[in-house]
Amino acid sequence: MIVYLYDIKTSLRNYNRVKRVFYYNINKQGISKYYWKTKSVLAVPNNMEMVVDRFFKEYSKFCVAYKIQCRQIEKVE
């Protein structure tokens, strides 16, 4: 399992446009329909790593992304 932490970085003037296009393309590529996500966090299985890496490379001008590889994710209650 790979967890991506990302933040959209752009000027305040362009923020809403970039954010709208960014999330539109996440949904269009089917990245968000399989895996849970919250604000700025996306978890994907290992076989989707190349697809998600390529997506974040396309947005590297507007987005900072970090990835964490983990074996297990548990909800803290």
C-alpha cells in the first residue's frame, strides 16, 4: 500500500482553477474511485504506483507530493 500526501501550491488567484482541474483529472483517470482519500491524502495499492506517480509528475508545477510505502494501515479509534 502506498500513501500519497500532496498539497496544491499556486497563487491565490489561480488556486480554484488549478484545484478544479486537478480533482477533475484524478476522477477522470479513476484514481480516486477505488481508494479512500481525505483532504490531501490518497492511498493506493502497489500496482497503481506508476499511474499515480505519472499523474503527480504532470502536476509538479502546481503540486507537491510525497509518498510513503507501508504494509498495513489501521484506523485509530
